Amino acid sequence: MIRKTVHAWMLMLFCSAVGCNAVHEHVIDAEMDLRNCVLAQKAWGEWSWCYDDLDHPLHFAKGFKEGYRDVLEGGNGCQPTLPPQCYWKPQFQTPEGRCKINAWFDGFSHGALAAKQDGYGNLQELPISPTARANIMAKRAPAPRFPYASGAGEVQPAPTPDQLLETPPETPEMPAEELLPRVDSGDELNGIPPRPYEEN
């Protein structure tokens, strides 16, 4: 009997914990949706003066708010492939209806751009601590390499401290005549023998 009671209490605690998490997530989602709707409506109130001379301002405004909300929800602001389902009705399957749908798409793009200009492009990203950001940047940075030119001309990795303490191998000295190339005068190249005073 006691064992059954303990199992029943454990089951109730587990179910209540799962239920609390689901309710908590639902409340957060509803709160964010309400916030996004309020911010989109407020943005349309601030930006609507730019679009006073439109042919279909109501549909443009709907698209504007939807594009603004898309960016607030973490979207990239790209137009969707299809308009909302309310535009699939037969009344929009006319030339005038097509113009209203195009006004919605235009409004969507303008609303997404307005949200980005208002600084809401990364609103869904959670900020991390400066220490964690510095650690991530340090791991992404390439290791510093100090170029060390070898005799062959290619760049070698920097020498270790032990290699620096070693005495470098002696390079044979070249005669002075071999350091500079001999430049022939133009006359020798043309087949004219050199003059006696030019040889000295």
C-alpha cells in the first residue's frame, strides 16, 4: 500500500513538472507574440507617413507589420513564397487582387527593413558573457606564425628557443667578382671590339 502511494505521488510530481514547463513555455510564447504585435503596430505608426500615396495602403500595412514581426521572431526578412491564406480566396484572383497581393509583399519587405533599421535584427539572440565571447574569439583566431626565411627562399616556421641558441652554420664567402654580374657595353653586344681605354 505504501509503495503504491509513493508511486502515485512520484507520478503526480512528474506530470505536474512536465505540465508546468509546457504552460510556462506557452505563456512565454504568448508574451513574445503580444510584444511583437505591439512593436509592429508602433513601427507602422512611425513609418506610415512614408507611404501616404500608395494604391492599396491597407494591404501594404498588413505586409509591413508581418515583415516587421518576422524579423522580431528571428527571421531574415526574406519574403515568403506564398502570401497569407486570406489572399488565396477567389476575390483576390483578379488583376486588382493581384495588385493587393503585390502590395502585401512590398509591405513585407519594407517592414523587415524597418525592423532591421530599428535595431531588432538580433533580438532573439541571447547575449553571452564577455569572458565567453573572448574565449570563443581566441579559439577562432589563427595561431601567430613568425615567418623565417630559409636559404631556399620559402617561409619556414619560427625557430624554437633551442634553435636560436645554436650557432648558425657558416656560409662560404663568395669572391667579390661573383657578387655583381658583369655588364657588357653596348659595343661588344653589337660586334664592335672594346676600345683600349674602356678595358681599365
